[in-house]
Amino acid sequence: MNLLPKSSKEFGSIDYWERFFQLRGRKAFEWYGTYLDLCGVLHKYIKPREKVLVIGCGNSELSEQLYDVGYQDIVNIDISEVVIKQMKERNASRRPQMSFLKMDMTQMEFPDASFQVVLDKGTLDAVLTDEEEETLQQVDRMLAEVGRVLQVGGRYLCVSLAQAHVLKKAVGHFSREGWMVRVHLVANSRDQVLEAEPRFPLPVFAFIMTKFRPAPGSGHQILELCAQEQGRPVRLESAERLAEAVREQQQYAWLCGQLSRKAGLGSVSLDLCSGDTGEPRYTLHVVDSPTVRPSRDNHFAIFIIPQGRETEWLFGMEEGRKQLAASAGFRRLITVALHRGQWYEGMDSIQAELSARVMELAPAGMPAQQQVPFLSVGGDIGVRTVRHQDCSPLSGDYVIEDVQGDDRRYFRRLIFLSNRNVVQSEARLLRDPRAHKKRKKDRKKQRPASALDDAPTAPGQSIDKSYLCCEHHKAMIAGLALLRSPELLLETPLALLVVGLGGGSLPLFVHDHFPESCIEAVEIDPSMLEVATQWFGFSQSDRMKVHVADGLDYITSLAGREERPHYDVIMFDVDSKDPTLGMSCPPAAFVDRPFLQKVKSILAPEGVFILNLVCRDLGLKDSVLGGLKAVFPLLYVRRIEGEVNEILFCQLHPEQKLATPQLLEMARALEQTLRKPGRGWDDTYVLSDMLKTVTIV
């Protein structure tokens, strides 16, 4: 028995529905779920004593079940005479107050404002099968009639798959009429998508359109999304943003369905948003390990990344997460990053919040009632404190935040929110002596110290200037061993040009450890100079000058002078503002061959040009290396382990080439010189280690 129409247009045909119900008989046909699937939303938006009109009722049991739980003022209409006759016979004795009428919903016979609720389960979807003019006109007549028969304050409750063209039409129609529009995700509909043979590939939504009295001249729209049955609705600024939010829910449900049926979808990531604000609260990465042999207890685990550590290679890069999953020994590992700007009470509350949602991402074949372990580093969620937030006209929104590392030391970071998983600048903080005294006092009171007791509060005075946090900065400093005899570096005046200030830790380290050095730093963004000075302990002096200028223009002007300066060291540590390029550091113009010739013209003959390169496009990287090699005949490359960064050391004379053993010996000699008492050297920093993997191109 084939009940499917020959084309979608037949859904709007009386003859099709007459034939459908004749062939189907008295067996109920439930579009988009049963009463039990929908009752949470129905009871939320329909009061028992309200007068309800069900349009396109078919032979669904929904009206009958509503009637049986106390909703007894219900009128049902349908275009099919066959189904109306069936429903009258089925309900005449058991539900005498409920009526069934054959009626065309585009030409209803009820007086204006007859009902407080119009209920539609799948009818709009059945009629709005395409966007042809004839179809749209029929839908306009239907929706106009819905509006006519509803009282002011009444609600059109439409259960739908919210496909893009349906959502666009419904939201557009009622928002233009000045109605309040809310789209509510039906809680049980995700379960349908997760079934082995899902009824629908998309979750089910309910549109709740509330009729307001027209306000002349008011163009204000009220658009909301409620993504959780008990959550608060989130107000959205436009119909386009509402459609985007619905599409995100559909994509999430589809992804959950795919993940529940098969593994190995590749790199999969998604955001879980706050039900109250709609803002991203958690970022999840799903990592499958096909080589892990399944056993009873290794199907699935959740790894909570401590706040502030989501930028580390192990957690922030795909290869790192694969390594983490393999070492954890689970078939599927989900890493969870916590968003800045969100409040988290603790590990227990996060587990409670995530438990139901992450189970939707469980792999196929996981035993029922399987306990899913939550893993973390050190068993806590870490500490992150936003100290300052602002917007730079050049760099966009940024934050200054203090985070706790794995050794319980605190670090200050500069993060550009346009690339929130990349640390722009970082410095280690000295312990605040006031916090230390407070902890001692607390111990006397036998009160356990809070993790925040260690957190420094002063903006710039608490920076540990002897410590370099960034691995690429450590490698750049190690490259100074290429200059000359290490024991002379501290006694000989060194002229350095650093393009890209950031938090200022790189030029500040050179300034403090090489007492005869003179450093010029070039920074295009004046906001960054303020950040470095106020929050990262940076200051200018007679040996440290900052030029607020475009690095390209500044070097071009130097190269054009009759008496050019010659720098012993030129360092580029400058990011591109264009995230679409395959190279994020430096901007492409900084490695154009004509510009590199200008760099060469201001480099001392025995000097070294040091460049931080971040390039994921292998073809582009080869081109950059080729251009550098053409200008600087001697080129060393040092890859930063666990990062995309490569540090390039460029010199002018090939005969200066050092074999790896010589280079390491020079680095050890330089470190021994820098480790003299009173110079504040960090013991974890071994210069020679920074150069072990250097290769000559």
C-alpha cells in the first residue's frame, strides 16, 4: 500500500488526503511525534480552559489525549471528509464536548477572534512544500485566517521541522504583523534523530506566534529561541539570526545522529551555548581513536580542559588532541574547553550540566547505563581572571587575563578575541607578598586557602621579567648566539630592531639581560603600547624606544636614508590581521623580496635577521623560504615543537655557517655568561635546547 504522494504538491490536494485516509483506515498517523513527545511544549503554552482550534487534525490522537487530561474545549478541522467522519465516530460517545468539522483552513467559517489557541501539527509543513507563487499565496491565505480567528493575546502553536523556507515564511509573516515570535525546540525530538532508524533527520520545533494588537508605526520585532524545555528564551536581534540559531540546532542534532551511528568522522567540533544568554559556553572536540580496541570500560570519556589551558598544543591543536585521546585509551574522547566570560561553579556543576548533552555524542555500541568518566588535569577547572577588556581600532576586541598554570603559577595573557585560541603575549607573574601574608594568616585560622589567594592584583608591577613564556621568544633569544663570541655580547653595544611589540616581553628581556644593548621597537597599534606599559611591566628608557608606526613604512624610511643605521639584530614578531591567509605571521608584505632587500640594507654585515614564521600552507612556506634564501644566503630553520611556529635565522655570509655542535657550544657559552649572579636567569630555560633541532636550508 503506497501512501506517498507522486509529488510534494499533492500534500495540498483534497483528493490526496481523501485517498490517504481511505487507504490508511483508522490507524492513527502522527506527524512529528506523539502526545508524549509534545506534551512538555503543549502544556507550557496552552492553558486547560482555553478554546483551542486544531487545523489539519487528520486522525492523530493528539486532540483526544489533550481532551483526556483536561483540555476539553477543542475544535478540530480537516479538509478530508473521510477523516472527519472517522474521528466523529471514534469520539462521539467518549468525548462529547470535542467537535470535528470538515473545513478548508484557508477559508474558515468561524467568526473573528473565536479562539485563544490555534494548534497545527505538521500542517504548515505539508502545505508549504515549495516557494512557488501559487503555494505562497495559499499559505498567505492560511496564515491570514489563523490570525483572524485568534484573539489578541492568543497563540498560533505550529509544530514543524523548521526547514529554512518554512521558518522564513512563518517568521516573516507574523513578525510583519507585529506578533511576538518564539521558536521552541521540542525536547524529545533529539532522541528521534539519535534512533537507529530516525523518524526525521532534523529535530522538531514548535513555533509560538503570539498575537499582539497592532501598534501603528512600530517596526520593533520580538524574536526568541528557546533551545531547552526548562531554559529561558533568548532574545535575538533579527530574523536572520533566528534562522541561524535554528540551523545550529539542526546541525547539532544531525551531528549527534551521525556520531551515534558511526565513528571516525574526522575532526568534529561544536559549541554548546548557554540556555539563558545564547552565548557559547563550551567548545567540544570529538576525537575518535580507531586503533583502540573496544572493551567494557573504554568506549567513551569526557576531558575537561582547565580554564586558560585551551591554547596549549595538547588541547588546542588537532594533532595534540589525537595524542591525548590515544594516551587516554578511549575509543572516543570529547575535550571540553570553557569559555571566558562564563561563570563555572566547579567540576561537579560542570559534570551535572554536561552529562545529558554529551551522552548525545556517545559512540555506537556503547553499553546501556555505561558510566562515562570525566577526566581533567589535576581534578579542577583551573583559574582564569579577566583583568581588562577593551577594543583597539586596529586589532579589535582584546582581553588581558590571568590564568593558573599546571605548576600553580599565574600567567598574564593578551588575547585578541578575533582569534581567541591564540595567546598573543604572555608573561609569568611574581607571587604577591600580600597574598602570601594573607595565606599565612588564613592557615592560622585553619581555613583552607582559595586558589585566588595566589593571584596577583597589581596591573604591571608583578611581572617576572626574567622569564620568557613563549617558546618562539626563547628560540629567538637563543639565535643571538650566532652573533659573535658570547662572552663579548654583554660588553659590546648591540643595536636591535624589533618589529611587533605585543606585551613587550621580548625586547624587555633583551634590555634587561644585555646591559649594553639599545633596542628600537616598532608597533603599529598604539593600544598595544598602552597594554604593554600598564599590564606587562614594559617601560621605555634611554636604551629602549618604541616607534608607533607601520613596520613596513618604518623600515622603508630607514633604508632610504643616506646614512642608514645598521642593526646587529632585526627581529620580526608581527601577526597578520587577515585570518583567511595561509600565513598568519608575518603579513605577506614583510617577506616580499623587494622589502627583504630593504631589511638586508639595514642589517650589519655580521648581523642576524630573526623571523617568527607561522604558515600552514606548505606551498606558500616553500615560496617564503625561497625568497629569504635569495636575499640571505645563510638560512637556519628551527621548528617549535608542538606549534606551527618556525624560527628563521638569516645571515648574509655563507662562510659564517656553524655546524650543529658549534652552534650548541656557542649557545651554552652564551647561557653561562647570562647566568652570572644577580642577572635573574630562569633555570628552566636552556639556550642550547632551543637550537638542537636547527637545520640549514
